[in-house]
Amino acid sequence: MLTDIWTHIVQAVPPEAAWLFAIALLISALGFFRVVWFVSLGYAGSISAIALVSAWLFRDALTPWSALHGLLLVIYGVRLGSYLVRREILPAYAPAREDAKQRGVGVKLYIKPLIWISVALLYVMMTAPFLLIVTEARAAAPAGLLISQMVGIAIAASGLGLEAWADHQKSSYKAKNPKRWCDVGLYRWVRCPNYLGEMIFWIGSFVAGMSAYDHWLHWVAVVAGLICIELIMMGSTKRLESGQLERYGQHEDYVRYIGSVPVLFPFVPIYTLKNIKVYLE
């Protein structure tokens, strides 16, 4: 039984995945200095590095579309990483920094290696669509791969653009109004457009590789990676909602704002996630 399972894994998982996992472990080790860095700087750096190394390992199999997919992953990681570094410096984000530090206080020493290994594995699963695309292209591109890539890349690019624009708007606003919530631009339509953009980005990456998933373990890995990041973003939304309510809840304008602007999905009248159970928060 165990031998059969191991045989299936060996047949389904590209051997290069071990190198990518090692890279994710190396970069995610930043979390041992500050726990939140497992899922912030370690996250951004791992995504970019995995995409770059995958592209180099399979450089002979890259097509314009797969190269674009890899480039989007690199841009995603670099953009997020630079944003996180700026957030570590700017005074306007002092409350967010303090909140992140507090969440790491009390994490037991033996728990940190478990977080480290788990997040590194997650980052490999999240980027698995790109790895599987270039792996399949080296052998023989399956029918429909180009179509799924084109559709998925369009979705991913729109999500990345939404996230970047939302972060830019919020950074610009907070630089001038450090003690007030951002409710301009995209934030007039949805309270967490940056998180929505990230969720759309990963859905697009998943769609881009759909025609390359030719083994049930491929589906298990990429679906698990997608579900985890979507739940993580919902959990991040809940934490942000809770923190902002604590900071701004005494303002009548803020109460009206959160009662009229959807929390995560525009045009969907869901104004809070506090009563929704999210298992990855």
C-alpha cells in the first residue's frame, strides 16, 4: 500500500520540485527572526525565487505564454516584497507592524519549524501550475494548454494590477492621512481591494495550468494550494477588519463606511467576515 502511494508520488511529482522546496525553505527561514516573516517576506521571496529557478531549469521548454506566466509570478513576489519592506519602514504602518509582532509573541519554539515546513510546501503547491506547465511542455504540450494559459494569464494579470493599484492608492493616502482609514479610489467600492486582487491572481495562475494537470496528485496539489491561499486571504481580511474596527470604530463616518461598502467582494452585500469561520487565519 505505502509502496504504491510512493510510486504514484514519484511518477507525478517532477524531481525538480525538491529543489524548489529547498529554495522555499531557505527563504522562508526569515520567519525564525520574526514569525510573521514566514508568511510575508518569506512568502514574497519564495514565490519569485521558485518562478525564476523553474524558468531556468526548464528554459528549453519555455514558450512566450509560459514565460509570461513565470514573469507574472516574479513580478508578484518582487512587488509584494518591496511593498512589505516599505511597510516595515514607513511610520504610517506602525500599528500594522505592532499588530504583526504581537501575533508572533508566544509562538512556541517547537511550533516554528512546523510553520516553516508547512509554508514552504504551500509555496511550492501555489506555484505548481507554472512548474507543471513547463514540465509538460518539455515532453509534449497537451491540447488546450495554450487556451488555458491565455485565459489564466489574463485573469492573473488583472488580479495583479488590481492589487498593485490598491496598494498604491492606500500607501499614497496613508502617507498624507496616517491616522485615518483609506476610503478613496478602489476603497469606495470594496474595503480590501488589495486582498481581492491577490485572490484573483492565484485563481488566474491555477486556470493557466489546468490543461497540464494530467495526474490526480497534480489536482490535489494545485487545488490544495489554491484553497489555502484563498482561505489565508479571507483570514487576513478578518484580522484587518478587526484591527480597523478597534482603531476607528468610535468614528461615525467609519461605522457608516463599513456598513455601506462590502468588505471583500464588490457588489456583493457582505459587509463583515467576523461571523464566518476561516480555518487559516
